[in-house]
Amino acid sequence: MSLWEVVHLHEGVKHMLPMLHEHSNVAYGDSVSECVSILPCTAHLSKRASQTLNMLLHELLLHDADVYQHCLRMVDLAERVCVHMGMTRQERELTGLATLLHDIGKVGVAGTILHKTTGLDDNEWMKIRRHPEIGSRMLMAHGGVFARIAPFVRAHHERWDGGGYPYGLAGEAIPLSARIVTVVDAYDVMVSCRAYKSSGTYEETCVELARCAGSQFDPQIVQATLRVLGWLPVMANFELTWM
């Protein structure tokens, strides 16, 4: 049984999620292959693709363990959102792989920038904003299933209103899997402690997701995510606005 399944057996879900989110870091001391082998999105990969995935994730782990852990944490929630939205097994697996590798391009960004505790200057922001395209090019170079998820990785910082990067795509021009990664990514960033910020509460994060629906995020994916998270106070107001 996964952490999310345990949580949803309890009525006090909103109070337990932050604790379990923090506790889930314990698993990341295991080897990359052991962590990855239990993920639903890797169940039908070929041996060669599995080896490539392990190699990419090992490279990410060596470059930045925090980013690696962030990517692993996101996969379970992304899978549950995909299930809630009725996606096929293949769609779920591709979305899961894109989630797992969405920040692989950060291996091309210096750790001093990724962990800077003060504001980034324009040049540093420019380097950070290159990581979706760096990651996409890395995945395209490996071909096969990795080439299929490359567009999702490239688009995971696009915004529903067209204000994102690298291409300023808007609405349904952004691939569905990328839109899911965007919301799940934002959720994990907000509830996690980073070098440049403290962690937000579960309630604050759900409210912020709802607030940004229709601007930063696809409203339907925000709705699905909030339902999976089970936070009904936000859902009541959200449905009045968007449904």
C-alpha cells in the first residue's frame, strides 16, 4: 500500500499529508534502480529503456539529490491524477515517466544556482529557464519512449494563460501530460522546504492551486488534483468558480 493509500484511509487526511510527505524522503536512500522498479510508470519498459532511465536518474541524483527526490515524490500524485481523469494505461505511464524526468535538464544548471538562497539575477534566471529545453534534447537523443515524453518535459513550465516558457504556449496547445506535470510540480514545490523558501502548509498549497486555476494551471487538472488530495473546503469554492 502506498503512502497516499494509507493517508486516504483516515478522515484527517489534510493533517497527515505534510507529515507523510516529509517522511517519504526516507525511501530515497535506496539505489536508483530499487526506487524506480516499484513505480507503475516503469512496469512495461524494455530492459534497454530501464537501463537508460536508471542512468539518467543516477546522473540527476549525483548532480542534485534534492531535485532527484522531488521528481520521485511527484510520481504517485501524478499517477492518481491521471487515474482520476480516466487516462489509459499508456497515457498514465508516459505521464509518469515525464514526471520522473521533468527536471532532468537541471543537470545542465550549476548547483550554485539551483541552491542559491538569495534572489537570482537575470543571467541566472536565463540559465534556470533553459532546463526544459536541455531536458527535452537529452531525452530526444535517447529515442524511443524518451523521445515520446520529450515534448511533455519541454512544456512543463508553460502556463494555461500563455505566460510561461520556453514557447509561450497556452491552453490545450500545451500537451495534457505537461499540464499535469505542471500542477503536480507546483504542489510538491509549495509543500517542500527549499534553499530559498520554507515549506507551505497543505491548506495553503491547495488554496494557491485553486487561486491559480485558469491563469497558471488548467482548471480541470487543478480540480482533479484537489479531489485526489481530498481537500473539500477548497473544492466547494473552486466548483462555484469553474464548474
